[in-house]
Amino acid sequence: MKTLLVVACALIDADNRVLITRRPEGKAMAGLWEFPGGKVERDELPEDALLRELQEELGVTTWKSCLAPLTFASHDYGDFHLLMPLYVCRKWEGLMAAREGQALKWVRPNRLRDYPMPPADAPLIPALIDLL
């Protein structure tokens, strides 16, 4: 079974809310909410992939020094296995914008379970609740 490495980020604002994005129509798992991020390309470090994905998806810039690893998910989707580290980031530059047609929402950690998420994202919520 192929293992897919994907990175995710919990962007946290000054009010300790977490940004989640909703997968747009036409993508796998459309309509589900997730933490921003994406696939790690061949020969790419996870942190570099996350910096790239945040710029591409949201138009924001941050730095490796602002990414703190918090936890990870390991989930079997049947035809592939997903390994997804979750980083926390509290500092970025730029105006947050949905560049790929996705909806954006700032959510209190204890309300994250109110939003339907892919199976690999949901287990990340307790670590965020404990942190915040």
C-alpha cells in the first residue's frame, strides 16, 4: 500500500481561533472541512511543502521558525495510507484569501467537531483543544 505524506497547519489567530477550509466542489471529499496544507512533493521537506501550500491556497507567507509540530494523523483510506503531521502557526504575513475556491472559517477549538472533516483530520482536534 502506498503511503502519502501530507502536511497540515493549524493557523491560530489572536483570539485563539483555528482556521479551517472547506474542500471545494470537484475535489475528493468536497464539502468537508480541513486544516490547510497539502501533499509533500518528492524531495521536498514537510515544512517547505507547508510554506508553499499556505502561499498557494491562502496567499499568506510564514517561516519555518514559526511552524511548531503539534501532533500527527496516520489513517488508512483503503487504497492508500495517509501520514499527516499537524503544525501550529501563530505568525504570518499577508491577507488571508481563498485562492482555490474554498470557504474559510475561524473556529474555536472546542467547536471544531461541529464541522464534518475527513477521517484523518478529526483525530487532530483533541491536541488543539488541549493546546488552546
